[in-house]
Amino acid sequence: MAERCAVVGVGQTHHTKVRDDVSLAGLLREAAGRALEDAEMTWSDIDAVVIGTAPDTFEGVMMPELYLADALGASGKPMLRVHTAGSVGGSTAIVASNLITGGVRKRVLTVAFEKQSEGDTTWALGGGRSGSVGAGGYFAPHIRGYIDRSKAPEYVGWMVAVKDRKNALLNPYAHLKVPDISLEMVKESPMVWDPVRRLESCPASDGACAMVLTDEAGGDAASKPAAWLHGTAMRSELGQFPGRDPISPKAGQDCAADVYRQAGITDPINDVDMVECYVPFSWYEPMWMENLGFAALGDGWKLTEDGETEIGGKLPVNCSGGVLSSNPIGASGMLRFAEAAMQVRGTAGEHQVPDVRTAVGHAYGGAAQYFAMWVLRTEKP
Amino acid sequence: MRDVAVVSFAQAPTSSTPVSDTEAQMLFPVVAEAMERSGLRRDEIGFTCSGSADYLAGQSFAFVGNLEVTGAWPPISESHVEMDGAWALYEAWVHLQSGHVDSALVFGSGISSRGDLREVLCLQNDPYYLMPLWADHVSLAALQARAVLDATGKGERDLAEIAARCRRSAVANPFAQRFADVTADDLLAEPYAVAPLRTGDCPPVSDGAAAVVLVAGDRAREVCEHPAWIRGLDHRIEPHYPGLRDLTVSESTRLAGEAAGVGDRPIDVAELSSSFSHEELLLRAALGLGDAVDVNPSGGPLAANPVMATGLTRIGEAARQIHDGHATRTLGHATSGPCLQQNLVCVLEGDRS
């Protein structure tokens, strides 16, 4: 049987447009240091380091784990570098957890990051060629397809934006903060990629996120509450082929089904207390609600409209403010996974949902073709 | 640990690929061959992991294109490391340890010929202080070679002997790119690349791919006559700055080798990612490999060096020695970064007859 795994430390940077006060190494070290402090550990307590980031072209450093080894205290230790497109922050945490559940290591530090200010993301997203439409340009037709298919009212996207931006005001680490956010403001913000308006889009951020994962003994010994791992799943599918449904990709459905099976979740909307999912454009909230089985196909937007995805609702979604408020791309997936851990551990501060027993973290990437999820609980599996 | 074996291995020819071919096109026959040799159906593969580098391909998200070769429909459980395929094998082995899956497909690939490798690999260096010096991997290797020669009392002839031996061994390897019946004298007549390394001490620029299938437990014996069991697998990194390390030893290789149990019993064959001839001296010493050990019978990276697949090819070659019944205990080694910064050691054993 697999070893149990616990999240005992979480750390992140204040996410912002330009962190020109720190190097890449400084940025990662800030997040990693906070995770170690939270775990009441030092660098020497760590057995292995697993890092993740989006394409190397975003910062112009090839295989940056080589340069980052010193700053992350990895000298003499094993160090891995994961890259699975936008889902990478989640995949990285899963690879770190596998080291624990496989019984290979006992205490693993995992860090994900992006320093978008050191490069040109939109250029790099286009494969390093000119004329990139950016992520929004790619996903806008999928969003339009969702609206057409579900007959969702236009204001649902604005509602997601208002909710996530209000949540961001409760999160000291969030990048984009719009104190007087309102439906009217979102509606009046410029159309960027029809139907996505500016305030329905994620910012470009510098930031990093880190977690310390341990085996069962480490979780038992932690003085702060541990978040116990109940399941992980990754799924990938080809990005383009006739008959593919890019609006509710099968890889996402399969990923959710796999992780729920491991965690014994049979009725997601009732069995899960909060979910932090990867929503870079407002409409992805209702789209993922359906894809991850929290609502029937075509009904995801009703959860948003009814206020059920707000803190205090039936299923709070993206209590941190989500990707809409902070998007250090390589770290964005791990921030979702880390927020799930914070909610389970009761350390989410002002954006804490009361009495979270089961939380889900989710990330996606590529052409909505890479998925990573985990389920954490207050109780051991 | 759970018993996991390499049950099949395939590799691509390492001459440069036609410029019209994608990396996926290069990979496709290799993955197909590894699958066919494993006897497993695609839907029996529980996990897939690959290693490649965007900067070699000159394109962000290059690995997304490589997903094509897995036929990822229905969707598959899959991951990718921006590292040599040997580390993809490590991730897959770790995944198999948790017991959730029983088999894995692993591949690594890279097309080095499309860019200037010496320029591209400079981007691995610390971007603030080291990269602006444009100290390329050959120059940094030469720095280490000089330190090794000074510390050991060995000379350029010793390096040439190693390079010539690899070149001669490679004659028997149909996948080798640079092979010839040469002597040390022949190679000593070649010009310096960067002193003390002559062109013969440096690897060729290669394109290539490798794939292996891993299977856990008794199932491995069902699909493979002589499974190559992974008895030890570990990897370590050391400080990035060459100036912060003792370049006359490979401490991370020593640590990984110890953790992998290299010294527990004699090694018959070692396939080392010694892409510069002096690195064989360093790695032999770090792993405690005596003269009785057959090092790089394939010719090693001096015969073909498909960056991002070189390490996985070493593990595959080490496994092949066991598959073919030529050896009972072998070692595959992979490296990454300037001057052997990061090293992985995989110890493989056959079933005892």
C-alpha cells in the first residue's frame, strides 16, 4: 500500500507585475523559505526538491533547475524539473507527492514559479514566433462555444470576475486588486478577445509558490494541522483532432473521475467543501464546474448565478481570488493546489471557508488538454 | 522497493534529421518499436513520461507536439520533465512505486542539429552572472579536463586512448554516428576544440530519441525473457558555479552511486554519459568502477550524443546487455548541466539463473 502524504508547509510570494527587487533565485527562495518556516523546518531537513515552471522561453533560462540548485538548498540532493504547460504547477506538486507515496523520500520541497517580467510571454506563447494571439485569443472561441451551448446569460462571466476580484481583496498575496469592483465596471471594461473583457482576464504576474510534503510520520509530528492527500491524477489528450470537445475536454472529465474515485467522492457538489480551479478567464468557472462534475453539462453557470461559488455558498470556488487575480503562469497551478491545502489546514486567513474538510485543487494547460488535480482532507485516508 | 524492470528499449539513428521532419516524426518509430518489443498494448500502459527541451527545438511547448506519438486518445495519465529522458524514467519509476500503475512508457528526444548547441547550452548558465560570459559547454568541459589532468597526472594521450576506444567500440553499434578503427595517435593529430580537449575528445552533434517500457512485478517476466530489474536508482545535483565545486571529482555521481548500491556487487557493464573523454575518468572514480568493468561498449556519447536522450539511451543500452544475456549486473548513467553538475545512476540486474 502506498505511503500516506501530508502537506505541512505552504509559502508564496506577493504576486505582482514586476519583482525587479529579486532575481529568479530570490523569488523562489522567498516562497520556499516561507513554506519551510510554515513547516517549522530548515533547508537541511529536506530530502529532495521538485520544481516546475512553464516554458523556459518565458524567462530565457534553459533548464533553470541547474542554476536554481544552490538557492534551493539542493546541493547533494535529488532535484527534478517538471514541465507540463499551464498545468505544470499542479503536476509538479503531484510528482513531489509521488516521491512520498512511493516511499522514495520522506520530506520534499516543491516550488513553482514564473517571472513574466523577465520575458515576453505572449511572444513565447506563440511558439517564439510573431503574431501570437495569446492565450485569450486561443480560448475565446471555446468560451463563445460554451455560451452558445449552455445559453448562459452574458452577465455570468461578469459575476465570476466580481466574485474573484472581491476574494482577492481578502488575500494579501494577490496581484490584481480592484477595491470598487462591480458588475458595471466589468461590463464597461474594454473587450479584449470577444467575449472576454479586460476585467474578466488574468494579469501577467511575477510570483512563486512552494509546499513542503512529508510522509505520515512527518504529518503526525507537525505542530500545525496537516492537509492529508487522498488522491492525485493527471490526464493529457491531443490538442486537435476531429470530434474533440475543447469546451469540456474528456481529459478533464477523466482526471476528475480518477481523483474522486481515489478519494471516495461520489457526489462532488456535496462531498467537496471548496475547490480552487484554474480560471484564467471568467467563463472557465462555469466551464470547469461542468467538466469536473460539480454540475450537469449546461448547468455550471447556474452555480455562479445563484452565488453558490462565493465564500459562504454551497461550493466556494477560488477563494484566493484565483488565476484572475494572480497569474505567475508556472506557479498558477501550484497556487491552486496550495490554496486547497491552506483551506484544509485552516490557514487561509480572511479568505478561509469555515469547516473545510475536503478541498480540491485543479490546474489545466496547453490547448485545454493537460489536467492535474488533487484532493486534500483534514483526516488521514 | 517494488520490483520494476526495463522490458524493452528502442532508439533512433543519430545522424541529423531532415529539416522537414518534426521531433514527433523522429520519435514515432522509436516509441512504436519499444511498445512492440514490450508486447504490451497501448491501453495497458498506466503512465507515460517524457524528457525533452524547448530550447533544443527552438520552440516553446515543443513537448506538446511529441504527445502525438503516444496516441493520447482516450486521454492518458502523462507527465513531462524538461530534462534528459533518464529523469523521465526516474519519475515513471517513482510513480510505479506508489502501486497505482503497473507499467510505464518513457521516452526522451532532441534535435540538436537545428541550432548552435554551444550557443544554446550557454542559456543553462546563471542568467545574471555566468550566462553573459557565453562560457559554452565545451569551454567549461575543457576547464574541468585541465583540472582532472593536473590532479591525476594523466595526460592528453590518456584522453585520446579513451576517445579512440569509444570510437572503435562504436563500429559494432548501428546507431552510432561517429565510429572508426582509430588509435590514440590518430586522435592526437586532431586539432584542439578547446585545449586540452581535441575534437576527438568532444561528442558529435546528434539528433536522436530513445524509448523504454517499464513493467512492475511478475508481469515483467511474462513479457520479457530477461527483464532488466532496476535495483538502484538515484540522482543528485551539486552547486551550479564551477568555482564552487571541486572539479577534480564528481561528488553528485558518488552520492547517487552510493544510494543506488553500485558497490554492493560487481558491475559487468557501465554505460556512462561521458560526453567528453575526461568525464570517463571522473565517473569511473566516482562510481568505483575498476578496469574489469566494460565501459561504454556502445561507444557512448563520444559516438552519438542526442542531448535529452543520451542518458536514457545509456540506461537502455545497459538494459539491453541484460535482455541479450550478455551481462547480469549493469549500470546506466545520465548527466545534466555544465561540468557534470547533475548525475543519475541506475543499477540493473538480470534474474539469477
